[in-house]
Amino acid sequence: MLFDTHVHLNDKQFEEDLNEVIERALQKDVKNMVVVGFDRPTIKRAIDLAETYDFIYASIGWHPVDAIDMTESDLEWLESLSVHPKVVALGEMGLDYHWDKTPKEVQYEVFRKQIRLAKKVKLPIIIHNREATEDVVNILREEGANEVGGIMHCFSGSVEIAKQCLDLNFYISLGGPVTFKNAKKPKEVAAAVPLDRLLIETDCPYLAPHPYRGKRNEPSYVSLVAEEIARIKDLTYEEVTAQTTANAKKLFGIS
């Protein structure tokens, strides 16, 4: 059994063949997925998918790149949706210094507000971090995010940073990059982080694993991430899939 903790089946790239993509995932034993929404349209679609499929859940939040567009009414809307039985997390949220659409000060404010909301509604959070590691970790610490914990999504940092995140009650989630031949840091993190604190994901349609690198990613490929982690940790594929699935269910409160 596999649990893909971060998919964007709400992306337009899946409009034409969504049913086939889901069927391929089921054939690969992907038993659960979390569809991540990050603005109004993608959040609505994530919840639609979660309501349509028993094995799909939703996470709702505001992406840091689009933080400049978020209003107080959007935050209230997130709170109202947080009670939905298929909503299992808030996010993705965080900081992104790669794109310059939203000033850093606005990103900080929106990030902090969402952490406070997560603590209020008692849901774990999914963190997006791009070129902003030190500030992300500092804000998580300052806001007491360890109270709810969550996921460092598609983690690309060092072993040292991973340990800081583990201390903050976060799981480390690895995706396609861990399978890349030149991916030194993700492989070191896979080796160092205890299996009971690891999660796996695709982040599809982005970051497809080897040998599909550069192509559209999809949930069935999460099996390749599990295979690589098993190889790195010298464990069986079944050990990795069973434990990462148990980890995800524990975090998301799924029985």
C-alpha cells in the first residue's frame, strides 16, 4: 500500500485523462492521496475530488507566491472549510523566494496567519519552501507550529535542516528528486531520517522521478520514490510502503 501525500490532480494537466491517471495509481497500489489546494480554484477542485473518491483527501491553504492576493475573507473561508470531513491539513503554505510576485513581508504575514489558523482548528500543515529555509524554520519555531506539526513537502534541504524540522514535530517528505542520480542531499536525508518520520509524495504533475524526469508526473510514480528509499536504507519495498503509509495516516488522522 502506498500513500501519496502531495498531488495536484486539481491541475489542468489532468483535465483530459484524470480517470486513467487514477486507475494507473490504483493498479500500482496507491491506496490514498492528498490533493493540495493553494488558491480558491484549486481548493474548490481539491474538495470536489475528495468528495468524489473515497481514497482521496484534501489539503487547503494559500501558496506563498500568491500570498499578495489573499484577503481576510479568504482566511475566513479556509477556516469554514477546515471542518470538512475530508480536509486533513492546511497548506501548502510557506515562503518562496524564487519568484518575486509577492513581497517577503506579505509572505511572512500570510504564512503566520495560516499557522495560527492551523493551531486554532487543530490541523497539521504542509510547508512549501523554496530558497527560504532559514526563514521558514524560524517562523515555524516562533509561531509554535510544533503544536500541530506537519510535512516539509518535497524536502530539498540538508540533513542538519531535516533534524531541525524533526525537532519541530514535522515529517520529512521526499519526492521524485530522491531518484535523480545527481541528487546528493535528498539521498543523504533519506538515509539519515528515521523511517517512522518519512513520507513519500509525487507533487504531480511536477518533479517526475527517474526514468520519467522532465515528463508529466502522476501518482502511480510514487512507487519509484519508495523503491529508491528502500534501496538507500537497505530495507524491503514492503517495509518502506507500510511504514510511510502508517506515518501519513497517523499525521492526517485517517483510520
